Amino acid sequence: MVRSRHFKLKQMRYLKALNVIRCTNRIKRKYRNIMGFHETLINMETIEEPTLMSNPLIEEAVSLFRQNVRQGPTYICTVCHRCLFANQVRRCDSSKYSKDPELAAMCLTGTYVHVCEDSCTDKGECSMPERKEEWICYACDKNLKSKRLPSIAVANNLELDPIPEELQGLNVLERHVIAKFIPFAKIISLPKGQQRAIHGAVVCVPSEVDSTVQSLPRPPSESQLLRVKLKRRLCYKGHYQFQNLNMHKVQRALLKLKNIHSEYRDISLRVDDEDNYLEMTEFAKTENKDQGNADSGSDPPKNKEQGCACDDKNGDADDDSSESNKEDDCDSNSEEEAEQNDAEQDGNVAQQHAMAFDSCLQPADVGQELLSFGDNIYSIAPAEGNEPVSFFKTPKLESMAFPVQFCTGRNTIDEADRPRKISPSRYFNTRLFSVDNRFAMDTNYIFFAQFVTEMHLAMSSMSIQLRKGKILTKDGRRITTSLLKNQDEVQKLVRHGEATRFMQPLRGTPAFWEKTMKDLFAMLRQCGLPTFFVTFSAAEMRWTEIIEVIKRQQGEPVNANELDWTTKCDILRSNPVTVIQMFDKRVEALMRDLILSPAQPHW
């Protein structure tokens, strides 16, 4: 026993020593390969560049690839007004659509055909030469040749009304305050470029616009802003948004929507708000005309507006103090009233209710830098107590969730008198690719469109399967096609267990990945082992052509090499749709012009 135990210990020590030797040799071989690789790189650096690119086919493929990725979506279809690439459009010839001249005259708008004037450059060429001609995409061209109205045509009740001046320049918080439905979504910022991403679903909740606007104080000057937290519920410590809010812009926007928007007719604003708004407008005009008389004429409206702001603040003191005890740890209600009285005596009520903005000594985002230092932070929850609604069951929800984009409430996705029906995917494709970038610049609308499209795909891919041998329902009725066309009857069959509802594989679901795995195994059996696997990720900060294309679409040509990092990030965030288009175009050109080219670099 003793000898056998001693032999086992000896054997274990020998195995451990052998394992150490193997690990040492493995590390030596690893570093030997690394050093050999570095020596190879050093030798390659000594080789001249022409010897590396000695294959003329590779040079031709690389030049073709760089030429194709430099072009952006700057060609506008005259029918659907989408910004597309050069290979997606063709020159428009109205004589080809002579079979139905009325339809052609209605669809061929020619709105964005540029005509050179004296304001053009000396050479007579505008900054975008492709705008001089009229283009049409292949989808619209095919429909017009078949004497059919394209579903994505602007003439199919998809035209956009110009945004009024009162609705321009509103930030995200101000847009949510005036919206009758708030699309709540958890939007996060990605690293480096600070592009936006969504986590979870989008939930649309009705908002109480009247009570929310009436509960906020009115600063006497338009240059003074309120610091407002938008919350899902007032009892929550966290907030959905925290930004500066200009009450004067909000009032003007609501008054304009009440006049022109079909769903804002029932908005009830206080009479004194409308009177004060008119007085302040007249006062602003007088001040612009004669600044010397403005100081003497500004006292009456200023005092009146200060009184309204104090009344609003004192009226909401109970609500503010109750909320501060729960989440903000502010001072008590009596202390706030005492501070307000002292401020009124000193004549600094305006500075207490709001904060001066845009001075020479303050940065533009001073409110964001001092978010946690002030006591006058107003918390609002306009959607508290309301239940989420379904997008497909609420008419005109899109126009009420995004009143800036749909300032008149017309031509939404559920337009009743549309000549030809359009699917949600085609509708949002037309909106996001439109030359009017009001939709492409709004990140909330992009994620809203994605959520609605996925929900529609999920609902349309749903199928009903009856149990085998079931010809009668539980109440003795015969199952016929007319019965199955009735949605209520189908719901009863599913509820009673007489039918089963199942869905087709959607992108991202377990069924989708299982189907993808089976397709991959089938491809391996048919084509053999793959040569290589490729994973692509966008490097938009290094692709100067994307930045230049976005600025060209905005009518401001720039040199991307002269811009700093922050400016590049702002430009890329201003139009993420164009960035996606350029990235997709780049991947397509890489596969077509390089990998599958006659040069065959993958071999």
C-alpha cells in the first residue's frame, strides 16, 4: 500500500512537470510566430507601393469602389420626392406615360428641379448638378407605365404642409408638452459618435395638454426659460426628460395648432394667456421698431405677467412641496413662499421663476450645466393616470404624437380618403427618405416608425389553425369561410380552444434564428465550407463623404477634413437616415465591386 501510494505521487509530479514544459513550449511558439509576423511587416514596409498594387484588376476594382461610395442619395424622384442614389433613378421622360396623361400630369410634379438664376456660381453650375434634371425612381416609373397611381406618390395624399414659424425651433421637451399623445421610449446614446439607440418598446400614452400648460408659470421675458422634468409619474424619483422649456414658444405653438390642426380644436387655453400673448407680441414689435421707447412701454405688460407667474407659482406650491418631500428634497412650502416674498420685494421675481439665457458670459447650454443646483425645478407628468393606447385602434394618433411634422393633421398613415392603400413599411420608407428631412432628423419618429412597422408585421404574419376534425363550434354552428372572415367569431374560436393562433418567424425571435440556422446548414451542405466570415460595423466618423453628403442635402457644402470631432458628431446625428443609406450602399459596393469583381481578391 505504501509503495503504490508513493508511486502515484511520483506519477502526479511527473505529469505536472510535463504539463509545465508543454505550456512553456506553447508560449515560445506563440511569441516566435508573433516575432516572425512583425519581421514580415517590416519587410513589407520596405517594398515600394507599386509592387503591392501590381495587379491592374485590383487597382480598377478599388477605384470603382471609391467612386461609387462617394456618391450620396442626392437624386430626387419627381413622383415620391424621395432622395435616392444614381442607380435607383432614371431620367424622367413624360412622353413615355402618354397612355394616361391626366395621371402623369398629377404625379410628375417637378417641384425640386433647379433652374439656374443669377444667384448661381460664375460657371453657371449650381452646387448640386443633378438637381437640374427631373428624375423618377424605377418603382414609380413601372406604376405609371401600367397606368396605376404609385402608392408612394405624393399625389396619393402624402404631400407635406410647410411647418409654421411658431412650430419651428422647438426642442424635444417642448414638442412633448404640446403633443396630445406622448411616445415613451428608452433612448440611449451609443459611445464615440453618440448615435441614438432604443431599448425596449415604444408606448403611446394620452397626455393632458391643457392642465400641464396651465400649471406652469409664465416668465415675463422670452429669453427666460423654465427647468422642467418630464416624468411618467410624479411620485417617481427618476425622470424621462430634463430640459429647459420656453413657455412663450409653447403658448404660440398651441395657439397656432388650435387654428390649423384638425385634432386641436378642443384645446382650451386661458383667456388671460391669449390676451397676454397678444400684448407681448405687440410689445415685441414695438420694441424692435424703437428700442428707446420700449423701456417706458414695457412696464404694464411686465407687471401683469409677473403677477400671473406669482399666482401660478403660489397655486402650485402645495403640489410642488408634496412632490419635493417624495423625491427632490427641496425646501418646505413656507420657506419657498418666504423666498418668493423677499424676491418680490427686491423686484427679482423673474429671475426666481426662470433663468436668463444666451448672454455673453454664459454658454448656450448653461441650463444643462446647472441642473442640480437650483430649487425651481418643475416636475410634470402629463400622461399620469392614463392607459397606453394601440396605434392601429386610435385614429390620427400619428398627427397628435408628432404635431410639428403634421401641423394640419392631414396625410397621416391612416388617411381615410387615400386613393390607393399603402402599407406601413412603404409609408415610413417614403417619410424617412423624403427630401423634406423633418422626419429623418427626429430620432423619436424613427424609432416610432420602426416599432409600428414591426407590430404590423407581427399582426399580419399571424395565422389561425383549426383543430383536425372540427366542423362545428361548441354552440352547434357549422364552421364556414364566412364565419372565419368575422374577426369576432375567430376570437371566440381561439378563446374556446377550438382554434390555435401561431405566427411566422419574425426577425429577432427564436423561430427566426432557428430558421436561419437551418438555412445556413443547408447552404453548407450545398456549397461546402465557407472561405471566410465577415462582420461589418460602420466607421462613419472616418468616412468624410457621408458628412459632405449630409451637408449638401442641407444646402451647406463643407470640407469634412476641416471639422473637429464634435462638429462631425452633430452632423451625423442630424440625419441618421442618410448615414444608414450610405453604410448600406458601402457594403453593397464592397461585395459587388471588390469581393465579387474579376480581380478576385478573396482568392
